[in-house]
Amino acid sequence: MYKNATDDLKNAKTIAETLLAEETPSTLQLTKAADLVHDAMQEAENLANQPDGQAAGPLFALLDSEKQELQAVAEKLEDKLVQTGQLQTFVAEAYAIIDPLKDHVQSIEQAALFDLNEARNQLEKLNKTLPNQQRLAELSQLIRDLSSTEPVLPHIDRARDTVAVFQDGLRREIEDEEREAQKQADLEDTFNNLEVSE
């Protein structure tokens, strides 16, 4: 009995440590490992609480030692499970921001803006996304802290860069159009103020 319980503890510990060594284990894997650890610890606890538990001597001591080691691994496993949950939440939030930004940029791209008022309107809409862009920067750092290889990170960087390029392009287009409009107005003023000599 004690040997089986000790083997179960060792097996659960090995599985948990292997999983903890991975960069980004899935929540499902972590949950299964946590369940396995819990079951092995419960079995060991039940065995230790039997009336003849202390009488087993060295086997009881070995079981108790393995149980304590597994408890430390279980705490790390729980921390990793919490981190993975946080990571999933951050990734979902990032995609919820990226997708509308991507759609907005694509609509600007397809519109091929030549109208000054429309360009101003689109720039104003992009400027209203600044809080989302700032949140993306925060999410990027939070995600990097949890998993530097998370696949969403390049998408975040690309979304932020693309929006910045479009904002800059719209600003320049508006400035150019305003300069041209001012030149045209100045020319018209000059032409209207010319004295016609006969």
C-alpha cells in the first residue's frame, strides 16, 4: 500500500515537473496534472491517517517525504495554472482590440481617401482608438512577462505599427491638402486683387 502510494506521488511529481518545465502548457494539461497531484496527495493523506500509519516506520517516512515534495510542486503547478488563465485572458483582450483596429484600417485602405473631410473624419476615428492602442502596449508587456513566445505578440506589434503608419499618412495627407487649398486660395486672392489696366 505504502509503496503504491509513494509511486503514485513520484509519478504525479514527475508529470507536474515536466509540465512546469514547458514554456506554455495548455490549461487542460495543467488541470489534468493538478487533478493527478490532488488525487495522489489525497491517497497519501488517507493512508497516513489510518490507525496503523505510524507503525509502517520507514515506508511512512518515505511517503511523508514524497508528499511534502509533491506539495511544493503542487503550489508551483497552481501558480502556473493561474498564470495560464491570466495569459488566456490577456490574449483574448488583445484580439478583441486588434480585430476592430484591423477592420478600421482595411476600410480606410479600401476607401482610397481623396476627400479632405473624409480624411479628417477617418483620422479622428483613428485618434479615438488611442486608449485601445495604449492598452495593447500594456497587454503586450503583460503577455511578454508571462510568455515571451506567445503567438499574439507579433499581431499586437503589427496592429500598433499599422495604425501608427495610417495615422501618420492621414495627417500628412490632410496637411498636404490644406497647403494646396491655401495655395489655391492665395492664388485666387491674388488674381482677384489684380488691377486690370486698359
